[in-house]
Amino acid sequence: MSSLPARAAGIRLADATRTFLGTIAAVNTRRAYASALDRMVRDFGADGDVGLLNPDRVSGWFDYVWGDKAPKTYNLRLTAVSAACAYWRDQQWLTGDPVSRLRARPSAPDNSKAMTAAEVAELLGMDAALRERVFWSMLYESAARAEEILNLDIEDLDTVNRCATVTRKGGAREVIYWQTGTARPLPRLIAGRKSGPLFLTDRKAKPSVAKTDTDNSTGRARLSYRRAATLLEEHTEGMRRGPFTLHQLRHSRLTHAAEKGASTPMLMALSGHTSVRSLVKYAKVSAEALGRWQAETDPAARRRSR
């Protein structure tokens, strides 16, 4: 890790953030923390002195940005900022506690990680950009991991047979399939392109971006996981149980397939899992499905319908 100037010279907020994120080994945690800290750098300024952060500035800013968000989002962002400030204090780049006036918000426990069918339908029916609608639909219908979908290139697609070859976790190359919700808008997203990343950023790629992650015809880069996750969160913050994550779309598809009677081999093929033990958590029946099954198998209800 490159050395930073002594505290007397002041530490740039951007440098302090980069250094802190570099200490986090877990990829998903680093991504989640970066979402909050990138916003802090943007609002306070990359060149701002991290030592000037104080409770007045930070609490006012935090409540302005996330004060009206769901408790889940508010608490996730607070955890990220609190962890960063604690690290900066340990480095003696910061004195005091800028988040001392902020408190986590209570939220009702939700043990169901899967979205309901109604929630998925609401998400896929949103007035969102074409790229997001295709991505969410493909992610749900294929039950593939978000990284697998984001790494797709045009050359990997077989649009006629509604499938594509992805690189699974662990390096295996397998075929995923999607349905009509993805197949119909997909040609408009491709827009005649013959090669390059399927899902692209809105802006042209920086010179440092690898050629394999850049589309030659548009000059735009491959959409990142962080940006895709942020967009889904922003679109689902207003939903009653939101915001939702990219992984929840995959989880929901597998849960819904299990509820509809998909066999274990079919679920393993759909998910790309090689172990039944890894699949078990996705086969947990939701409260919605349990209620539907109870109603459909109620003897008294069947007698009344005769």
C-alpha cells in the first residue's frame, strides 16, 4: 500500500476513502461501503481534508441524503460511514466521532430473502431505462449470478434459442436460458451490435479501461456491478420491503421455481450449483406460497366449490 502524507499535511478525503476500502477483503462488503463513501467524497469534495469532518457537517449531510430512506438503507449507509470514520481515527487522520449524533433506525425483521411474485412483477413493470429492464429481467428469468450476466458479451448470446454461455463461479462454462420478458426487448438493447459487452455504461470508457470491457462501436465500458446494484436499490427504495439487491432476484427465481414444483436436478441446472447443500436455502417456501397451498388444499373449500 502506498504511503500517505503525515496528518499535519492533511489527508484528502478521496485518498482516505480509497485506503479504507482497500482494507476490506470481502468483495460484497467493499461494494456496499463504497456506495456510501463515494457519495461522501462527491458531496464533500475529493480534495477535502478528512480531518475537518465533524458531527455538525456529517450528521446534517447524512440525514439530508438518506434521512427519508427505508431503515435498511439508512442503517447500511450508517454502518459504512461509521466504519470508515473509526478507521480514520485509528490512523490519527481524524479526531472525534463525526457520526456521534446518528443512530441506527429500528426495522421490522424480515426473514424472507426472496421477493414475492408481485414484487418482481412490480419491479419488471417499472418505467426504468431499457438497459435496467433487460438486465433485471434476464437476471430473474435465468437465475444466473449478477456477475455472470454483467460479463456477457454479444458473442455469447444465442438470441434465437433465448440462451447464452456464461462463466460460472469457479470457471465452468455453462448455458443459461431466459424467457419472453427478456427476449422481446433484448434486440433493442443490442441495437445491431455484433460484439463487445452486452450491458454498457452511459458514458464513454476511460482510457484505463481494458479493451475487453469496452465496446468498439460506442466507446462505452461494461456496466459495473456497483453501478448496477446502486440502480436497483434506487428503484426499489420506495417498495414496502425494499430496497432489494441483485442477489435477491436470483434468489427469488429459484424460490419461485421450487414453489412451482421444479425438481432438484432442474433447480441445480437453473442455479449452476454443484452441491445440493448450497441449493437448500433457495428452496425455502415463502409465506405467500404456504398460504396459497393451504387455500388450494383446504377440504372444506373444495366441498364448497362443488
